[in-house]
Amino acid sequence: MKRIAVLFYGIIAYFLFFATFLYLIGFTGDLFVPKSVDGELAVPLWQAILTNLSLIVLFGLQHSIMARAWFKKWWTQFVPKVIERSTYLIFTCIALVLIFVFWQPMGGEVWKVENGFLSGVLLALFALGWATVLVSSFLINHFDLFGLRQVWLYFRKKPYTSLPFGTPLLYRIVRHPLYLGLLLGFWCAPTMTVTRLLFAAGLTIYVLMAIRWEEKDLLTHFGEKYRRYMKNVPMILPSFFGSKPKTPTYETIIKRKEG
């Protein structure tokens, strides 16, 4: 019974997160959702700015603190390791839903692309960005990243084993294609409102900080091997004509990507 409950917990957490992820795409792109990032100012401007920045900071704190090794060591005293990742997803969903519900539009336009071709290019990059996020997750094992592999192995009474991570496809071009996809999704809009600018800028700052924290952990854990990877592959902006990794894959296990 316990194994079945753990399996269902992981499945529910996964689909809850996937639904929240789809809503995030609609929220940022003004697509098929009742409330999006844009809209007219309905509260005093200072209140809107303070509320929105607080929501971004709250998301950043949740997403990064819960991903750190020291927090996991403490957290798994209360939450079984097998559902630690699934629980992390649920808290991420809560942080995102708070943004969806309490976000305050501020109106105004920073730019508006009238040219049909350029507008189409931006929309294509927006779609490409979110597709890159999804593809990147599968390249580093989608089901392990989102906790399903952990609960499935527990259900089958098999011990969890870490997966080897090399430099497949996009990871030979940039070290963080998943974050690159997010940035494309945040910034590529034919109409950039004041609200969207705050949203994109705030989350971009968080992404850059999260990369530093994540890579610090990876350097501590894997040392020179990850340092060589950093040297040969750019962090976030693709370099098609720059240096390439000297070896196609690493023979060691590299820690899975975390927010």
C-alpha cells in the first residue's frame, strides 16, 4: 500500500507541475488563460511594483533554496527521499500559482513591433524557447528530473541509481539550454509592456543567479572535470564557432539540472 501511495503521489505531483508549466506558457504569451502577465494598471503603481517584485523573489527563494544540498539534507529528515523531488515540484507549483493569482499588470508599452515578419520571428522564438525547455529536460532524463523515476523504482522495490549525464545535443552548444529556453520565452514578444519587462527582467536576474549557485555546487562536487566543461562550452549564449569540448561525453556522473 505504501508503494502504491508513493507512486500516485509522484504521478499527481508530475501532472500538477506539467499543468502549471502549460499555464506559465499561456501566462507569459497571453494565450488561452483568464489572466496573463499583461493588462491595465488596477492598483497604485508602487503597489503593483512591490507586489510583483515580491512574487518574483518568493519564487526565486523557493526554487533555489529547496534545490541546495544543505536544505535537502535537512529536509529529508521529514520528507522521505523517494518523494523529495515530487514535493519540490509541488512547492514550485504553489510559488507559480501565487504569481498567476496575485500578479499586478501595470499597462504601458516599451516597444511594439508592427512589421509582420519581425513579429512572426519573435513569436517563433517564443515557441522555440518553450520547446527548448521541454527538449532539454528529456536530454537530461525528463522523468528523473521530475521525480517519476524515483517513485517508479521505489514501487518496483529497486534502489535509486544516479544517471550518467554527458553533453548530448544542446548541451554541447550551451551548458544551460533549459535556462536559455526560459529567457527566450520571457523576452520574445512583439509587444513589450512595462509589466512584461518587469517580469522578464526580474526572472532573468534570478536565472543568472541560479546558474551561479548551481555551477558552484557542481564545481564543488565534480571539481576539474566540470571546470573543463565550463571552459569549453559557453554558459547561456550559443557559440557555434567557438571552442568545443575535447571529448564527446564525460565518463563521470554529473548532477542533474535543478531550478
